[in-house]
Amino acid sequence: MRRRTLLGAGATVATLATVAGYRRRTAEEEPVMPAAPAGEQRLRQLPSAARGRTVDVYTAVPQGHGDGRGLPVCLILHGGTKRPADYAGLGLGRFLTDAVRRGAPPFVLVGADGGGLAWRPAGADDPQRMVHEEIPAWCRRFGYDTGRMAAWGWSLGGYGSLLLAEAYPGFVRAVAAFSPAVRPDDDVTRQAGLLRGTRVGLWCGKQDGLYYDVRTLEKELPEGKAAGSYGDGRHNFGFWSRCVPDAFAFVARSL
């Protein structure tokens, strides 16, 4: 989400923003990033039979933990825009180190490109199967502990994380979902009972168009919401970046 720069003699940014037809960002909408350094981050290109193509695969290890061998895994399921190539720029590696420095047990982040299918199969392209079958195999090759896994996603990725946990009970210990793109009559909400035994954290901004649908999902969770919060914010990384420390602490406890 890049800020546009508008230039013009004698015109204010606010005026130009109005003429251009978009709203100026407030301070709350700007993403925040911790001062902690990133550890090892890698972007690999690996062939996915489930998706029928080569996909970008991002991995991050907290600083001070080498290549992450033996650490549990938090899977990343992206939303409709950002992809693994964007994760380093979003500061995910820095947030990971920051979480460990705050006392969280260390874990690694792993996320592959699921395309624009909301983590559901479409013909021969099956990003959910990639996450369930191929990513754990890749993680074992990297030396990570796939006996302890969680999932984290935002927007369509939050929906996809919950859908994954419902489709394969016990596959992940916990799901951290930021503004998941759920509806009261969709599969995730209707089948929320399948999340029994999986810890669920929900974070959503009160000014997000999905806010009331997320609250409806919360009421359907068989064991209630294990973590998360609802604060002022919209459907963007300005709000979500402020939720990452809480979500990573939740993930670490669950693993």
C-alpha cells in the first residue's frame, strides 16, 4: 500500500487528494514496524504440483536462531494483494525477531503464493492442497518441526486459514486471522464447529466492512475466541501491523 505523492504549486496535499478522488491517509492507517532486525529471510522458487506451476516461497527465522532448524512453523496465507515477495518489505522478519525478544518461544514463518483463489481449488489449481501437503514437505526439507504448526492470514488469507483448519482438523494447533473475509452463510462460518480443538484468534477493525461478519463468526466458534481484539481501524496493513505483536505472541504460546 504505497502513499501517493501529489505535487502542485500553491495546492495543498489535502486539496489535491480531494480532486484526485481519494482520501488522505491518517497516521493510524500507516503501517508500523518494530526496530528489531530480521534474521534469515529467504525467497525461493519451488515447483508446486498442486498448483501446476512454480511458486514463490518465503521463509523467515528470528535473529539469533540460525537457519531455524528444529523450530515450529507458522504458515502465512496472504490476502488478495500482498504476496511472498512483499513479506520482507512488510517487516515480517522484524516482527518475528521482535516477538522473540519480547519473550515468545521462537518459531519460523513460511508462506507460499496461493494466487487469487481465496485458498480454494479451481480446476487443477489447488492452493489448499499445496499448503496441506507440499509446504510441510518443504519445511521438513528445510529442517523445521512440522509436528507443531499454526496458520496466520489476513483478509482472504484469514478466511483460507480458517477453512484449512476446518478441512483438516488437527493439522494446525491455532489460527490467527486478521479481518478474515467471512460471511454468515459461507462454509467457514457454517462449519465453525469443526474448529473444536483448534485455538482461534480474531482481530478486526471496527471500521472494517467485515467487522460484523467477523463478530458473527466469533459467536459460532465452539470454544470461543482464544485471543484477538477489535479496535479502531480499517481493512489495511495500517491496522493489521498493530495487531502482529499480539498475534505472534498467541501463535508462539500455541506452538
